[in-house]
Amino acid sequence: MEPPPPRGGGPGRGAPPPPGARRRGTGPKRRAPKRSLATHWYAWAMVTPVVIVIAVIIGYPLVRGIYLSLTDATERNVARSIGVNEIPATYEFVGLDNYKDALTGSQFLATLGWTVVWTVSCVAITFALGLALANILNRKIAGRSAYRMLLVLPWAVPGFVSVFAWRFLYNGDNGLINKVLGGVGIDGVPWLNDPTWAKFAVITVNVWLGIPFMMVALLGGLQSIPGELYEAAEMDGANAWQRFRNITMPGLRSVSTTVILLSTIWTFNMFPVIFLLTRGGPGEATQILVTQAYKFSFEISPRDFAQSSTWGVLILVLLMIFAAIYQRVLRKQGEVW
């Protein structure tokens, strides 16, 4: 008696496929890139110029900077032209020596310490004030549109104009702030000449510039929270703090995590405020990593391109590490983006 054929009429489980049979999915996978290119050729044509521009503007300088960080390139040994004479480059490959010198030296660690303090202080104060203003403007108050316009004004003014205006206000002799203090019998403050006051001054200016972005982003998040949640919580007897903690903050989690990340990256690399307001002074009191990297390339003599590139690469690595850790924390909290 012959055994019954397997269900479905095909070969039994584990039986080899008949000769010439094609494995499932092999053909379409091989043709997928060509089919995608043929179907979406217009999208690829639109994206290609952008990719090329980004590669030229960002990719080449990045690769060049990494290469220079592995050499001893300075103003004296790079290729240069003197009249009609072309002097070839004589700098040499030194491997990771520049990174070793930077990470073991006191200058990098001291500058990194102040950069972290500067970044954390600015982001924390900006977020707190932006959240407070967003909550106020989310309510129905008289003149709300005018308040919004005035609070967004620092964002509309070019950054260098704002910094120069604050520099005038901080002037020790003729500044408006010291004149007001003198009018009430208080001695003038050396805002930009004292290390402690200079740090306070640059943090104040950066917070003033960053509040509009934070406020607008958080205000959009607040308006996306359903009002029924607040009404239900109020009917259940929840006070203002309980509604803020259990409804507002969870509802703003997606927005706040994004703006905190962006604000941290921007503040960590906030070159204009430090450079235009104090130029890293007095001394090196307000020098952050990015302004110090600029100083190596453009202000000291001889200009040290290798050291400047090394600091730039280290800044990139630090921000990448922060972003990776931040994303991992968000993933654990369920906020994957």
C-alpha cells in the first residue's frame, strides 16, 4: 500500500526542490535596485544635486580636517605661494600624537569643562524660561499676539547684531546697564573684564537668543495636547501642579527631547556669542572648544592647522557620543525617533 501524498500535492517537508526550481524571493531581490531606480528616477534626480553639494561643502572639509589632524601641519610647513614662487608642503604624518597631546593636556580638559558648564546652563535656563513663557502664551490673555511678536523678536534679529547690541549694553564706562546701576547708587560692574561676570554675561546673551526657538517649539507642543485631558483632570480634583506634571510634561516629551538635543548641539558650537562678545576673554575664561579651535588656526602665530583640526574632530566625536547616548536613553523610554 502506497503512503498518502503530502498535503497540498507538493513535495514533502524537507524534500529537495525539483531541478531548475528557483528559490523564493531570489529574482525580485536582485532586480529590486534597478526597479527602484526605474520607478523613482525623478526623486533620485532631485536628490543628487543636494548630495553633491553636501559632499563638497561638508564631506571634503571633514575628510581634509581629519587628515590634517594626523599631521604636524602649521603655517610654516604647508604649501603656499610667495609671489611667483610655489613652496611645496613639508608637513609630515604623525598619527595620533595630536590627539594624545590634546587629551592629556590641561588646556583641552579645562576648556571642555567650561564648555560643558556653558552648554548645560544655557540649555537648562532656556528650556525652563521657554516652557514658562509657552504656558503663559497658551492661555487666553489680552494682547497675546503682541506678546508673541515681541518674544520672537530676538529670533528675527541677526545674531551678530544682537551680540553687538549686548556688547554696548555691557560697556563698563558708557553701557546702559552700568548707567542704570549708577543711577540707583550701585557701582558699575566689569561685565566683560572680570572672568566670573564675563561668564554670566555670555550665558545671559545666549539664553536671550535661544528663548524664542524654545518657546515657539514648546508652544506648538502645548497646543497639540487635547484640552479634554485638562478638563477631566480638573473634574477629578487635580491641582495645577498635578495637571502640569501628569499631562503637560508627558504630552511635551516628544517635542522637548528634540529641542533639547538641537539646543545642546547649537550651544556646544555657539561660536558667534563667545567670539563677538568676549573673544574668549578675559584671558581664556570664556573660551569654549570651538572658539579655541578657531584661535589655533587664525589668531596664534604660527597658525597651527593640525591642532585646530584635532580639536574640531574631537568636538565632532563628543557630539556624536552625546547624540548616541541620548538616543539610547530615548529608546529605553519608548521615544524612538
